[in-house]
Amino acid sequence: MTAKALLLVLSLLAIPAFGQALDDTERRMVQWIDAHSEEAIALLEETVNISSGTMNHAGVRAVGQVMRRELGELGLETEWIEMPPEINRAGHLFGRKLTGTGRKFVLIGHLDTVFEADDAFQAFTRDGGTGSGPGVDDMKSGNVIIVYALKALEAAGLLGDIPLVVAYTGDEEKMGRPLAISRKELIEAGRWADIALGFESAVHYDGSDWATIARRSSTRWVLTVEGKQAHSSGIFSERVGAGAIFEAARILNAFYDEVRGEEYLTFNAGTIQGGTVVNYDPQQNRGTTFGKNNVVPRKVVVHGGMRTLSLEQLENAREAMRAIVADSLPHTSATIEFGEGYPPMFPTEGNRSLQRVLSGINEALGRGPMPELDPGRRGAADVSFVAPYTDALAGLGALGTGGHTPDEKLDLASLPLAIKRAAILIHRLSRATETD
């Protein structure tokens, strides 16, 4: 544990966590949030109605303008961070208020969705207590929660003493690379902060709310296999060998038999192209092939992804895969390349200390305790880029279903609940100091 993390753990011990009743200030914040819940839903509707798929740069910037307006009204200094042309992404919106003596926070959301400008799923609709629309769950509701939690803190006279950075990335769903450029400012914010909070969807099942203290990594790999093109009558002979497709099948089967099985390690082969002529673009996830059943195939390209809970687990899996790839069948060769991606968010003791405070707030709000969520139940997120540098919680958003599909929905009643949890959490954590 780092010295920074140890100080936070010790300071948080001074805050009664389990079921601590709301104080007068917190009760006033709850009342303010209830009175302004329809305003929060209206902001959600405004942003959902702006199409902002990652590659729709104008749409991402338009959502950023709305959130910039909201952060500016709270007194934050806002900056639109442009990406270099070669990154081919819209950029990010950061809001900063660096003054104050409380603990320093970075609050993380993202402006983009998976629904591009030509997708049929484009508009917000409301049916009673359910809202539907592109990004209503992932994660335009989380962006609204950040704003309204800060508004509640401002209404209670608490915001002025809390240093914070709000980071709204514009390419979370399809990150620009290299990550050293596209995540530079986010990582810098993580190094500066004492606490990081991520506002993607909350999790509720088996009658409980669950706290996210860990998330697995998400990285990509590309396997390229070469064989000897020949008439198929000669396959398996000493002259021709096995061909590229049989070699690819051997490698993938060995991955399944020899690498699979370790807890929290998963890997997926998402696409496979094989034949005598193969053209594949890993950036677009598209390709074409040509081959004949009487020709031994010359080439195979497999594009996959991998998830782990630690960097050590990631590197061990990569080494095992490299060894399998190197053991080629006759007259074949193969290479595997591993790309950069989301690092893991490891379940540290500092994260668990934050979870205990959050669980106490949830109890005080009448929802019951929030146990640790199994990391295998969540994907990767931007909070993982800051988790190596500061203690973090994720999943502080509202309750939704159908993310990344045309059935994406949000339980609108969970929006004010999430705002309350966030506002009270920031308030309580901001009071924990190294001298408590």
C-alpha cells in the first residue's frame, strides 16, 4: 500500500461508516435533490437527444458544450482538450476547481456512446418511471449525477472547500491511441487526486446494491498465421505442411486448454479471417477473405481481447500465449501482437475503505449495505487509468439495463438516489483529513 493510500485508510477510520445517520446538512442535501430531480431528468433528456457516438465528433463536442455550461455555472474552470488529428477523436472536457482544503477528488464520466450518427436509436423517450435512449444508462445519466451532486453540495454551502476535477472523456467507448496522449490529462488528474470516483452504472441484484472496488483490464490481441499456399491434395505432406487455418485452430485450441481457467482471466477471439487472400482492418473490425476448398490457405488473422484483474496476471497470460504461438506446425509460422488498453483496477484496502463509507450512506438512505461486487461482473472503464495512483470507487451511477443495445433503459427513480449517494459520499470523504 502506498503512503498516500495508508493515510487515507487511517483517516477514514475516523468516519463512522456503517449505517451512520444523516446529519442536518446531509438531510438538507437530500431534500434539495428531491426538489430538483425533474431538472436532473431534463438535463439527461437534453444530452441523450444529442447523438454522440465516439466517431461523431461534432455530436461529442455538442454534449461537451452542454456539460461545460453546467460546470461553468458551478464556478469550475472548464477546458476542452483537443486531440491531435492523428488520434481521430473529438477530445475531452475537463472542469477544475483546485481551491479548498478538503481532500482532492477526480470525478469521471464520458460524453460518447456506442451509437453513431447513422444508428436508428437516437432519441430520449419516457414511459412513466423509465427513460430510454442512446447513452441514457451508459453514461449520460452518470454525467448528470456528477453535476447534480455538485449542485447539491453548492446549495448546502459545502462545494467551496472541496478541490476537484471533473473529467468527461470523449472516447471511452472507442479509445484513441496512443493512450499516452488520449489519457494524458486523466492520468495527471489521478496523480493529483486523493480519491477517484467513476460514475458508470450502478449494480443491483439479489436484493442488494453492490459497490465496485475493482474492475478488470481490457486489452486486445491480434494473431497472424502464415502457411504455405498449395494444392490441397498435398496438405499434411512434408512438402506442404498443415496450412494456416489448421495452425490457427491449433493455437486457439491450446489457448482454450492451457491458458483458460485462472480466476478473473478471460480472453475472447472476436473475429477470424482465413484463406488465400486476407484483408483485415483491426481499427474498423472489418475484413474480407478469399479462398477455395482445393487450395491450402496461406493466411489467418484472429482479433481478440483479454481481461485480467492485475498486471501480473496479464503478463503471465501473454507469456503463455506467446509460447503456444511459437510451437508451430510444419510449414507454418505465427505471431501474436498485444495492444494497449484499459489497465486493471485492483481491489486495494484503500478502495475497501471507501466502500465501507459508501455502504454506510446506502444504509442511512434506507437501501441496506453495499457489499463488494465480484470484479468478473463488470467491464473496464476510464477509472482504471487513475486507480494505480489513488483510491477509487466505480459504479456510482444510476440503475439501467440494455446498455449498448437499442433496449437501453434507465430507472429514473434511481437517478436522484445516485445523486444523493454521490453528494453525501463526497461530503463525508472530504471531511477525512490526515490529522483526523
